[in-house]
Amino acid sequence: MRTASITRTTAETDISVEIDLDGSGAYDNATGVGFFDHMLDQLARHALIDMKIRATGDTHIDDHHTVEDTGIALGQALAQALGEKRGIRRYGECHLPMDDAQVRAALDLSGRPFLVWNVAMPTPKIGTFDTELVREFFQALSTHGGITLHIDQIHGFNSHHIAEAAFKAVARALRSAVEVDPRKADAVPSTKGTL
């Protein structure tokens, strides 16, 4: 079973993450940050990864710690569920349009974390959500998941659409990367023999 359960508790947040890489995209996410929950739901649904996330944090200060720490815990869960990464496709990419926005995501489950972020949100907020936190989430996910992740905004003028396109593009790329390659289901996809 390619599943994982992570609990992360600090003085700022208390987070639990449960995932199943071979799920149907079922989701049950409650972080106390409405827009972020909406994005996590999109991530689960379009990656076909079952996801249950519970988070409480110091949102009376702002949403930063909750969003970043959820990215940390989700990255750790992905790394745990992938194990030695035997049989996975490893790479994934997606060009995703959403109304005015188009975002491209490409990723490698390499074990070498790196984020390239070429996204410019035209507004500082989506409702009460700070748009800079989208990058913070993906930085934490990539670092703690061991993911080389490139996210590029092709165009777009609506911050909600740009953010959602980013989450959906990453989801679709992740879906491809974690899938088992039937031609090499017993092999680690690297000439080094390990990832």
C-alpha cells in the first residue's frame, strides 16, 4: 500500500495528513483557511490522491504558518508513501488552462528539492488569503517531498484563476509522476539505482 500518515506539532501549528497515492481523488481537508482548503481539494481531486488533512494554527496572527507547515507535512507524507520509488514514472508535466490563466508545471520526484517559481499574482489577496502563500506552500512541499518542481505562469490576470491553475497543474503532473510504469514496475527509475 502506497499510503502515509504524518503528524506534525509545533508551538504554531498542529497538523495531521493522511494520503493514499492509489486513491480516487477523495478529499477531506480542514485547515481553517478557506481558500487553501479549496486548493488542497483541487490538488487531491486532480492528482487522484486520497487526502485527509486537519490543521489548526495561529491564524489569529496570519495564515502563513498553517499553509507552510501543511506543505511540510504533505511533502513528508508523499516521500513516505513513495518509499524507495520503485516502479514510478518519476516525471510529470501539465499545461493547464483556467479561463484567463494558463500555468505550466513540470516535476521530478528526484529526491533533490528545488523550486522554480515564475508566477506573478496581480493582487496581494484572494479574499482574505495572502497570494504570496501559494509560493510558500509549494516551496515547503518541494523541499520536504524531495521534488524538483517548476511552475511557470504563461499568462493570466485573475489571481484566483492563476493560483487554482497552479494547484491543478501540479496535481496533474504529480498524478503522472507517482503512477506505476507497467514497463518497469519493479525498477527504481534512475541509472544510479536509487532516488
